Amino acid sequence: MEPELTLELDGRAYAWTGEGWCAAADHIQPPAAIAQRLNALVRELNLERQQRLVSHVRYLQEIGVPYRGVQARRGCVRVTYCWRCKHDLDNRFDDECISCGWILCGCGACGCRH
Ligand SMILES: [Zn+2]
Ligand SMILES: [Zn+2]
């Protein structure tokens, strides 16, 4: 099954699409203030890993690569940065894509099709 992330805020459910939040009921993007509160909630509930996973699946869908899952670090420690958004990456904390072995970024990118 594909990973999902849905949170409830002020009695409304919001789903993480991989790029942003949308209301589960009408798929409308909430205002920035709501999105910020949802992101704060993600940190508070320690759901960042799940959020990253959903973003990763979305990235793979965009480039047409099947999702095979992620794994914790297998080899040596690697500290690098994301080719797509230049964010710092560290496989002591971040999962790796099973298909390409690259470290997953919060933007969803791995090394598949790079
Ligand atoms: Zn990135
Ligand atoms: Zn990959």
C-alpha cells in the first residue's frame, strides 16, 4: 500500500499531496497559515518521516518509476545535499530509496532518473 498522511485541524481533515496540503473534503488548498500549522503539527507528532515518504512516492509517480520502498542506511555514513532542492542530507537520519540507494530528501527526490 502507498503511504498516506492525513491530519485533522479545527475539525477538518487535510491530506499531504507530496507538494502541499489539500482539504480532504474538497481538495482545496488551505491558506498559508493553515499549512504552517499543519507542518508544525507534523513536527510535533514526529510524522516527518511519513511526510517525506508521501513526497517521495509523488516524485516517483511524476518520473514514472514504480515505488519499491525505502530502507534505513546500509553502508557507510554519507552526508550530501539534494540535487533537486540543494537541501542537506544525512543518511544517519534520512531513509534511502531501495531502487537507487540515494538518500531521500524532504522534497521527495532520490536519485531515480537523475
Ligand atoms: Zn530535495
Ligand atoms: Zn530512487
